[in-house]
Amino acid sequence: LADATFIPPAVPDMHDALSDLEKFMHAGDDYPDLIKAGLIHAQFETIHPFADGNGRTGRMMVTLYIHYKKLLEIPVLYLSSYFKKYQKVYYQRLNDYHDENAKIEEWLGFFLDGVSEIAASSIDTCTKIMDLRDADFAKAQKLGKKSACTVIDMIRRLFGQPIVGVAEIIKWTGFTRQGAYNVIKRLEEIDILEPLGVEEYGQKYIYANYYELFDDIYRDLRHKKKGK
């Protein structure tokens, strides 16, 4: 404890602090919603009520609070990547917030920059998803009418589950095992599915062009393998 940069409140004080935080979250005050979301996150991290998982919980509280205040139609704004990207600054801003001479404005400036950066990134990702959807639907439309209907239905489902095996295709289509393999082959031919590794049994396939929009490491490895 002597070397700790910050010591959270004792348990009795922690309970009171959580109660006060809950009241603040639901109070009818004049704070702008994003300012309040930033204060809620910093205050929760200051209370630090759990032995583990405080960061994840605090970040989720931001997303759910912004959704609760109807700034998001669905809770899809996640600040984790921003906090990780600027991890040292994040911890420094929180420590400054915890300090006796709390630097609240500095924390809020950092937090709002994060909301702006992640929102812009999310819009860019959504645009890429829609472009990919349109391009892949166009590929499907060039197939015969019956095949096109099946492939378009598969694409829609792959947006919700981008890694599949033959069992999922059977479940989605009602086809035989051989019929499901034929669908997978057709999806491979038009660059929608790729084998995920090489397995003798239980081969999985990935909607790679979609998945890489969310995983930079996977994207870089995939493009390196292809020599791009």
C-alpha cells in the first residue's frame, strides 16, 4: 500500500459512494449527458468497488448511460480501444482526477476526445460494412435466381455470425450435408467465405472481408499472407 498511487475508499465509504453515484446518474441536473458520462466513469473508477473488472464495468457504464440518455439508438460506442491506445494518458488523467486538487477539466477533455474519435471511427466502420454488403449482394445477384436467394440469406446471417462450420449452414438452410458444402463452396468462389486454418474435421470458415473490419491483427496477418 505504501507504493500505491491510489487507494480506493474503505468498504463502508465505498457503499456510500456507490449510492451517491447512483443518485447522481439519475439526478435531474443541468450537466450535458456526455459530460455526465465522463464524470460517472471517472467516479466509478475512483470508487473501485471490485477486486477485478472495474475498468470493463466502468467502460460499459459509459456505453449504457449514453444509450439510456438516448444519444445512441443501440449501445455500440465502446471506448476500450481509445483508452488502450492512450493507456498511459488514461491512467494519468484518472490519477489526476483522484488527486486532492482534482484536474476534472483535463479528464473531461481527454474523455470527450475519445468519444469523438471512437464515434468517427464507428461511422467509418459502418460505411465500410454497408459498402461490403452492397458489393457482396451484387456478387450474389449475378448467380442464378435460386442460388442468389440462398447466398443473400447466408450473407445476412454471416453479419451476425462471421465464423461458421457446415453445421451452421445446415441449420440455416435445411440442406443436406452435401448441400451445405455446396453452399460453402459457392461462397468461397465469390470471395465471401475463406477456410479458417486447415482442419481434418470440423473445418470452420470465416467471412474474412467483414471480420477484418473489427480485428486489425487478423487483417494485417491475412494481407501479409496474401502478399498485399
